Amino acid sequence: MKLSIAAAVLSGSIVSHPASALEIRRISDRVPEDTFARRVMVVPKEPDCFVYEGDPQYHYNGTQLGTDGFGEGVKHIWKTCGVFAGAKTHTLLSALNTGDVDDDFPRVSDDGKRVVYFTKDIKDVSTIAVVNVETMSINYVGNQLSDDYENRKSTYPDISPDGTVFTFQSSAQLAPGSTNGDRYYQNYITYDGGISFRNLAGLGHQDVKMSSTYPQVSEGGEFASFMGKIPFNGVTPTINELYLYSKKEDDFVQLTDHQAVKCDFEKIYDKMIELWGQDVLDAEGVSKASNSQCNLAPALGWVIDGKNAVGTNMLGVGHSPVRIDNTGRFLVYMSGFAHANTGDPLRTVTAANLFLRDNALGLVWQLTDEGQFGDMTEKVEEFCCPTASESKKRGNCSKKNEIMGMCCWQRPCWFPAQWPDISGDGSSLAYFNSHPLDDPNATPKDYEIMHYHVKSGTKTVVTNTQNEDFDDGYASISYDGKVVAWDSDYDFETEEDITKNNQVFAAKLTYGCPWYTAASNYMENPDVEEMCLFENDKTLTFTGYGIRVIFDNFDMATLMENVPFKRGQSKTQKKKFCTTFADTLQGDLAFVLALPKFFIEVDSEYLTTCIRRGKLDFKFMFYQSTEGQFAEIKEQKGKPERWHKADAARLEENNYLLKESSLFKRIEYDMGM
């Protein structure tokens, strides 16, 4: 099954700021000095603990490395706790192997009690290791009893937040009825610790290579996301698409359709003839278009068949795992296509950009921004040309290179985003990039860590080395989004170059409500502003005022087509959709208006209209309280008839539903009714 892809794109805020008081700590210890650590993951609900791979010799006893100690340069899995507390402990979570067997790609449950990774502990065949941290026991799954077992490999696992389910890719024949060849990786999931397996794509696509598709799993294994090139309606994609598996349905759906909007080389070449002339192209030996021109087309604003040119053919879904939040509502992923551009049709995509999909509302957000369609040359030249080779600069770049889009003012050298992660509660993201629209101090070819808060749209620059030799990458984020960890070429504690022996680091961000000192989450100057939290008052009174919010740009029927795995009758589906939409909007209003969420209540009449008529038109009623904890609200916001006056900047920067509203105004109720 393939869902309708005509979802709305919500524009990501480009308001970025450096964190005000980040506390950056090194997680790994350089024991001995030249050892390395990388691929770190925050233990989601124990954010002062981290799991990572590396070759540190924490149990090194003075013996020669590679003999009695661990092999030098050989990766093991470690858990380090007490990083922010200032009393670090290191625990080995992989086999005490002193040979040349690497342990890779650790993933950990929310409570840190289960860890999975892949290793060659078993006869040098890549297999999945499952560690019970409480008992310090280890099991292995993913091997096959066959003559060709050496060619049947299992890699890139993920574990559910509750630690009961894990998934991975494998060329082994693990599900009943499997016939895939040893070069055809499949995505498997197990709900019983490795006794039995399901193939996420079923048994009908075993001739499809699922290599580097990075399956990811939600709480209890209810949903699993993965990438691939699975045939649909007789068409086999040549680029990765995004898929979602449901445990209840034991089936999957396709969530993107990049193949349908791929760049057409022939039409691009026709445009090149129009712009340059056939004689010039012939003289320069340019007989056809390539991916370079597909990148160039949107940057220069080419219109093909009356439509804005799309991005490159090479960049489907990928360049990192598709991460999924605990409930399966949100997916965060990379894509090289502006595949749902109804929210901002002028948004340009020339490289892999960051997208967030809301499976409950059928919405797709493009969170990174390369600029407006056809209006990028100045930005590209300013950022890319100073560090470009002389042969690609103005005055030196050849005619052929200019035609091919290879000159420095034509070819974006930035990376809008790479390797994103999403917090378990779906509130925040972390990723790395090199892009001037996110970070005014960005340096070409220098990756920095970014933090993105979904509700407020705030982007925080976590690292800022401004040195192309000091990359920061492969970010991980805690369950609540407040702790980020990453690999780095730079030691933030000693200020040394560690490009040859990377280490892993972590930073804390502060979240809070800066408006009311009585709020339980009050913080004067937080890195990330969030909705104010108060103890719920049971004696609220209606103010007689409220607010109306309308979304003319959204078609509810279209959005619902993009909601996967709907259950129940049509009315039940609509009720769930409208209720979720209204609840999400209520949270948006509480944040933007700086009110407790329980001061705002949806008008049931308008919720019923949404369910019956499919109109995204809502009224919310304002309530108030005379309790002392709310005195500052009255003092700062004045009378309830003025509560609708949101801070303009917060309203504009908010990236969820409110920014796409077509009407936002105060309403007054007839109190005599």
C-alpha cells in the first residue's frame, strides 16, 4: 500500500541562536591517550549515562596493547555514567575479546538495561549481540545454520524504548519461508528475544536489496520505520523511499514517492539548449544532462513543464537512519526532494534536507531551509567561493564547468543536515550540519551540532568550532531532548586536535518558562522556551472570551489519506484526527500565548463540526483563576479580552500548526446564552 503524498510542508524557523550557558563534557576518557570513541547514544531516560563504541583501555593493566589487553584500534561497547555528576564510571558491555573483532553501532533501551549492537564474536560472522546490563549476560541472534553461513550477515540493529523488541538488517533467512540470496539483506523484527522473526516487508520482496536501510522501532515494536527500493505497481524505485511497518497489521506502507518526481535528464537538457544553445553545448562536448544540472536547476529557478524544477536524482530518503519517536507519531529523516511542498512552494532542495513527518495528522515538515527557489546564487557565492579552488571561481571557471553547474557560485557546498535523531517524547531533534542559514558563523566543510525544538521552532547551535578540520557529528538526544551527545574531532575540555582519535561529548540544554516565577518550570533565561507548567486548578471560571483559528490551506481529507494504519469506521477515524488536531493546537496556543494549557479549552461545537464536515475551523475558550499562583498572568497579560495578543515573534516562529493558520482572532461569547 502506498499513501497519498500530497501532504503539507510546514516551513521550519530559521531563527537560530547559540546556547546561552551550555555545559559540554567529555564522556570518554583517553586511556591510553591515543584511543578513540564514537557512535555515542544518550541513555534516553538516564541522560547522565551514555553508550558508545571505541578502543579505550579502561581496564588496561599495563600489559602491551594487542597482546593481553584489548586490541589497539579494535572497537568495544562501553557504558559511561556520571559525566555531568563529575564521578564517571565505565562499564564494558561487549565480550572480553582481545583479538581483532570489532563491536559496532550500539543502541540502548530507555532505561539503559538492554543494549544491542553487531559484532563478529561468532566465527567472524557479523551477528547481533543482545546485552542484559542488569545480569551482564549476552545473547547472539541473527546467525543461520547453513553451508553458506559465513555469507549471512546481520548488522545495524535498533531496540525498542522498553527493551522488549529489536530489529536489524540481515542477509540470513530468518523468517519462515525466506528464500533471499546471501547478498539480499532483509529487515527483520523479533518480539520474543530472537526465537522467531518477521520480515518487515513480508516475503514478497526478497529479491530487493535492503542494505543500509537502518530499521528503527517504537515502543513495544508497535511501529518500525525503514528505507528501501520496494517495487510498487510494477515500478521499482532507483532511489530510497520511506516505509512504515505496523505490528497490528503485520504489513507496511510506503510514505514517500520520490521516484514519481525524479529529475528528468532529457527535459533538463532541453532547458540547457534553451539557455546555452546547441552549438555551445556541442562545442563543449556536453551531450546530455547529469545530476549536477538537476542540482543547479532549482538553485537557478528553472521551470520545467510549468513546474519548479526538483532536486537531484541521487538523494532519496537516506544519508542516515529514519528515526522514530516512542509512540510512532513522528519520523525524522533526510531527503533530497521537496516532496511535499504545498506549505512553501518556493522552498529549494539541492541537497539532503531534514524532514519531520507527523503520522497522526498526515503532515510533513521541511525543517531546514536552503533559500527561495531561483534566489540562491548570492548566498552560494558568499558561502562557498572563498574556500573553493581557484579553477572554480569567477574569471577562472571554464565554460564547460559553468554549463555543468560546477562553478563555486552555482554549486551549493553546504550540508543542511545529516544524521538526525529525535527525542522519545517527540519534542526535540538533534543533527549536524554546515549551513549559513542555520548558523551565521558556519564554516564551509565544518560540521556542527544543532538542536531543534519542535513546538517553538527554536534552533540552537550547540557546537561552533569554526574550523573545517574539527567536525562534530552523529548526534544523539535524550528522551526529553535536554541532553545531546556527539562525536568530535575537537576536545572541548583540553582544546586539542583529536582528528586521529575522536572522542564523544555531551551537552545539557536548559528548558523552561521565562514569563512567570510561579511556574514549576520557571527559568529566567532558558536555552529553549517551553509551555509554562502549573498545578491544575479545579475552580476555573469561563472568561467569556476565546480565540478562533482556521486552516484554509489544509484539506482534511487529503491529510487523512496520509495517516497510515487508520482503524475503525470513518467517523471513528475523523474523531481521532480532529481530536488530535485540536489537542495539538491547544498546546500551540498555550505556548504562544504564554498561558497554562488548562486555561484553554476547545469549543465542543466546533470539534463536532470538524468531525462531521471535515472543516479545520476551531474555537477555543479562555478560562481564568483567582489562585495566587496565577497572579503574574493577570499582571502581565491584563484582562482576558487581551489574551489573544501573542508575542508577534513567538507566533511567527512557532513551527507547528499556528504558523499555517489563515485566521487567528479574538472571539467574544454571549454570556447570556
